[in-house]
Amino acid sequence: MTASGEMGNHKTSRTRQIDWRRLGLLFLSRYGTIFGLVMMIIIFSVMAPTTFPSRANLLNILSQASLTAIIASGLTYTLVVGEFDLSIGYVASFIGLIVVGLMSYQGFPIWLSIICSLAIGIGLGLINGTLVTKIRINAVIATLGLGTMLTGIGYSYSAFPIATGIPREFTSIALTRQFGVPNPVFFMAGILLILWIILNKTDIGQKMQAVGSNIEAARLSGIRVDRIKMFAFATAGFCSAITGTLLSSLLGSGTLGVGDGYLLDAFAAVFLGSATLREGEFHIVGTLIGVLILAVGFNGLALLGAPTHFQPIFKGGILILAVGMSTLARRYAASH
Amino acid sequence: MSNIAIHPQTHAIGGPDTVRSPESWMQVRGLTKSFAGERALSGADLDLKRGEVHGLVGANGAGKSTLIRCLAGITHADDGTITIDGANLKQGSPKASEQAGLAFIHQELNLIQHFSALQNMLLGVPKKTRFGLIDWKRSGIRARQAAERIGIAFPLETRVSELSVADRWLIMIGKALMRDASMIAMDEPTASLSGPESERLFSIIRDLSASGVAILYVSHRLEEVLDLCDRITVLRDGRIVDHADRGHLDKKGLVRAIIGHDIKSEKDREHFAADRSSTPIFSARDVAWRDAVKGVSLDVYPGEVLALGGLVGAGRTEFAHLVAGVQRQDRGYFELGGQRVRIPDEATAVNLGIALVPEERRSEGLMLEQSVGYNINIASLRNLRAFAGLPFISGSKGRRQAEALVEKLRIKTPHITTRIASLSGGNQQKALIARWLGTGVKLLILDEPSRGVDVGAREEIHNAIRDLARAGVGIIVISSDVEELAILTDRVLVMREGRLSGELNGTDITENNIIELSYHDAEGGQGDTQ
């Protein structure tokens, strides 16, 4: 009798343990990133009480985050359909150069330069999409190849930074504020809202998710898979072009390679985001939170006087952590 | 033996007294396992003698897989013991299970495709080396002995990707034998095998049994189980509800034990004598593709359930793929409602009203990480728009459609937002059928609709198919389950080697006739339908 009693006790304690682990995993996979973001904000506010939580600094963080958020949302679309886009940073750099080049060298008016640049961005996305869907080149290779080519094409277009002949109106696009809030924040809000609506509330968004979930099932459900993927790549190209344009406007010049660094930031943000609120799915709100984590982290570290070489350590570490959490979240989802 | 399910304790040799006989090689006692508060297995007992073929049957979710996973050491039971040859088996350790002589062959056959048969058999086994390099010749001696024992005819150097499913099973069996397995558990071994291939497997199983290797045979195919197994254990809702020796159970009793009640007898079935004087809803004329389909012509009438019978590899799935736009035919054409149509891709097929519920449910049908409602609605998004002409989805319309279909097809799910991966195979299949109910489908092709589905769910899937037919949809059912064809349809076209070998109607639809036509053409060559 005592033996069976002991066994019973043992059993209940075991089930309780399993439940804790499950709850912990659920929490980590859904709210871990948000929790991390809140913790970072609290810690930085305590450690740098005068600089970090100031209005000016918070706006600065948002402004910094907005360009990353736009390009990362485009990347989110390609990941939703189960593909990849490694060209986003290169496209941003290239467009950043082209948009001022069109004004400075070709003498185009601002609006025409921007429209041409965005069209080129979409076109580059469509080239990526064609390489991947029609010729069936692995997306990693296709987009890396195109991105690398763009670096060279950019160089041949202008070997030196373009700093003259840029109208003041162009630089004011990114530098002006409305109600004290920098313009890029509004661009980010608008673009992310549109992308969120498309992904969650429209036919094409539902189809994108279907393609990413199971491409064969999507085909048999009557979805034109190639078109959906093209749309995702085109969106990524468009978002990269917007980021590139805003970047040049912010810097007041066109410089080779300025947008290249966005690739890693965007990836880290998107994977952090996929471990947010949902189990390993890529989505826009998650991406935004991922971007904010990065922006808050960089900003806080800088304010605390962390040496610059600490930045890449933070960035790389976050990327690995993000992909790890995303993988864990997905594994958790798969076991349920 | 029809009272077996009611008085499981009283009959024959399977009673509790003999269960504890010392000749049992493996004894499972009181195995209990809960997942998230739900009992998957409660107090299961199982006895296995040396060299016996032991059938393990039960509906999906009855606890078979949990039992097997406990034996394999993948799952640690909450309670209960497993004794092998008098020694207590350490639970939760795959290694301990393997060393105790237990081997497991799952339906998915965990083989590495681009490795040779030999490499696969030697996986995880310490290999003989020469100067630090693997000496395949000496390492493979035991593998070759095992291969010889079960009569593997192909060279072991063949890549797995080039082998048939039947040959892959042989590799798995050989792999188990190499490791001195005293028991091999096989999960649905004949699910992807043709008739002759299954027969060959059965004779290997009998040989193994004669040489003292016990087989734990898990299958939904009850005839096979009744025919092959020395003893049968039936699981229902995590409990052992019956066990009996060969000859003490018949199929009816077994079905009753599995589902807990009788199913409709064959005589009660509804026939679908569709009106064949009307225009066919769909026709194929002399359709050919590569070597697989060699000129198939057929007509499907509104409200008809037409069955395509035949062996695995007869070209039925390939034909279905041509109709559904997965592949394009080399020759011939299709007509829909008397109009010639081109079907270059799946999207065109779906737009025309032709849909395929594929054989590979998980890899080609389901979006596993999505919800039940999403999986149901994904093909009918156009009808779920908030405003006609604008591409915005109405959440409430989607919910209403999904909920209505869940209720209509009696899909057992806690909610439409539940992940579809957590449903049983039968309910997943019903959701895949539901996907097309909202689309105005004209021709629905179902490829092996009840494969891997338990008896109760199969009945409900059949009802769903009949409902669709009643609504005027033309239906083609591909099935290797001859009994299913006989129950479900009143016209069977049998395919053999890419051609139609004959047509069976009404009372001619018997297992014998279908099997006959699967191997020989009907009198007068290709049996066209006109």
C-alpha cells in the first residue's frame, strides 16, 4: 500500500514538472521577445535615467527603427511564402545611389526620380522572383547573385559618392518632422499597416500563408503559387527601394554600400518576430517588435558607453538567439 | 463469436489466466500514459510469445502508437511495467529497447534516400575498418546474411531512392534481423504495397515467426490481420477491450470490438445508380501520359461515384494528376459538361471545378501548422470576401462557412481555430473534403480517401462522399481497398498497366472480379465505358 502511495505522489510531481516546462516553453515561444523588449527598456531606463527614457531619445530610436522595419517587412513577405531574399540590403544601397544619381546626373525632378527608383526596386524583386519560380534557382543563390551584381553595377554607375546637385526638398523628406515626430516614422507606420492588411485581411495574404505552409497543397487548392511568390519578391524589392530612398534623403548623398548592413538587421528582426505571439510563423507585428528590440539594444548600449566593437557582437548574438527561439517555437508548435 | 466484445473475459484462450503463462516472452502490465491530461493509454496489458505473429488493431487514437512508442523507448509511461525475458525493461530509452531485442518499422521507413541499402542497414552499427577506412566488405557480412534470410534479390549496393516501397520494407526487416531482433513491430506494412508484394511480405513474416522472431503487426486492414496473426489484441480508447487467438474472431466481431458498435452491413448501402442518359459531367478521351497512362477514355455522370480500381502502379494516380492539372497529358483531351477543356495547371482545374483530394494527405493536402478553419476555407477565398470585387476577406463569413462544414461533415475538433495537425487522420481527411464543398466543385477526385483511417471515420468519409454525389457532383474514387470500392460505388473501372482493363456494375462488383481484372483484361480488350 505504501508503495502504491509513493508511486502516486511521484506521478503527480512528475506531471507538475512537465506542465511547468510546457508553460515555460509556451511563454518563451509567444511572449519571450516582448518580455525581453520590456526588460531592456526597464534596465536601460534605470541605468541611464537621464538619457535613455527622454522623449528625444525615444523618437531617435523610432526613427532609427523605421528604415529597418520597412526593409524587414519586405523580407517578412518572402519568408512567409517560404523563400529568402538576401539581396534586400544591396537593393537598398543600389536604389539609394540611383535615386540621387537620377536627380544629380540625369537632372530628373524629385518625384520622377523616386517613382523610377521604386519601379526599379519592384523590377529587381520581379527578377529575383523569376529566377526562383521560373528557372527554379535556389533563392539564397539567386538573390545573393543578383545582390552582388548590383554592387558592381552601382560602382560602374558612380564610383564616387554623389553629394552635389541634390535638391534640398529631397533631403527634407526624411529630415522633416510632423508634430515633432520624424517623417520616416510615418512612412514606417503607413507601409507596415498596408503590409499587415494585405497579409492578414486579403485573398493574396491568405494565399501567401498557404504557399509557405505547404506548397503542394496550395497548388492543389488552385493557388497560382508562382504569382504569389513573385508578389512577395516584388514587395521585398519595393520595401528595399523605399528604405534606400529614405536613407539617401537622410544622409543627403548617394553612397555605395550604405544599405548593405540592413540585411543582417532585417534577418535578426524577422526571426525574432517569428518567435513573437505565434509559434515560428513570420508576421508583420512580430517583425516590428524584432526591429524595436534591435533599435533599443543598439541605442541603450551606445548610451551606456559600450565600445563600438560590442555592436557586432550584440547583432550576431541576437541573430543566433532569434533563429534559435524561432526554431524552438516551431518545434513546440509541431509537437502540439 | 459475435458476443466477444460484450464478454471479453469469458472466451477462449485469450482470457486472463493464460495471459500470465510463463511462455510469454514479453509482458506488458498496466501501461498508462496521459498527454496534457488526456489518457492515451490506460492500464494496457500485452503478452507476446516467442515467434508469434500478434495483431494490434484499434481505431486511430485508440492508443496503438502510444503503446508502440512506449515499447520503443520514445515515450516514458506514467505507470506500468514492461518485462522482457523475465527482466524489467528500462523505459524511456530507445537504446535499452533495442538491446532487449525490440525493433520497430514505422510507416515512414526511416531510410536515407541517397544511401545504399547496405549503408542504411549498417547505420549506427560499429563498422570494421582497415587503416581507419570503412571496410564495407567485412562490415557487410551480417547484413548480407540477413538479406539472404529474407530473400532480398537486389544488390545491397542499390540506392534506396531507386528501390520500390516493398524492397525498402525488406531493408528495414533486414536491418532489424542484423541487430538480433526478437520482436519486430510493423506499422501498416501493406499500406503502400500491391497485392503480390503484400503476399511476399506475409510469407517472410511467416518464415520469421517460424524461426522464433515475434511480429507485432499493426494494421487497419482487418482481413490481413485475421489471416496472418496467431493472436489479436484490440485497443479502444486506450484500453485493451479484447484479445483472441486465431479462429476465435471474425471480421464482424473485430470491427465491433474496434468501434464499439456494428457498422452498416453492405446490403444497407445506398447505391448510386446515376442517370447515365444525361450528358456526362466529365469525360476523358484517349488520354495518355508517358509510360504510365496509355489511352484512357471514361465518362463520369452528375451524381455518380465512379471508382477506379487496380493495383498500385496501374496508372490511376497519374491519371488523376492529369485531370487535376498536376501534369499535362501527351495525348487525348478532356470534356467538362460536354465542352472541351484544356487543363494546363492546378489553378485552371480548380477554376473549372475539378478538385483532387490527394493520396499523400500530409505532404500534399494539409497545411499542418494552420487551423482547421483555414484549411477548409483556403480554396474558397473568393466566396468569403467582405465586399464583392475587393480582395478583403470577411472574418465572419469565413468562420460561418468553416463552422457549418465542420458540423456537416462531423469533423471532431475542439474549435475551428485548432491546429489541423492535432486532429486524427480521419478528421483531417474530412476537412480536406470540406475544403471543396464551399467551392462549387463539379468533379471531385479522391485518391485513397480512407487510407490510414479507422473503420468509424471511414464510414463518415463515405457518407460525405455520398452527400456530395447526391448534390450532383461527379466523383472519382481511387482505392486499393477492394472492399471499399464495393461498398461505395455502383460502377468500377479497373485499370491495369495504364489502360482500363474492364468495367464492373452493381452486383458484379466483387473482390474476385476486381482482382481478376487487375491482373487480366476483360474479354474484348480495353473495356471502354461507352
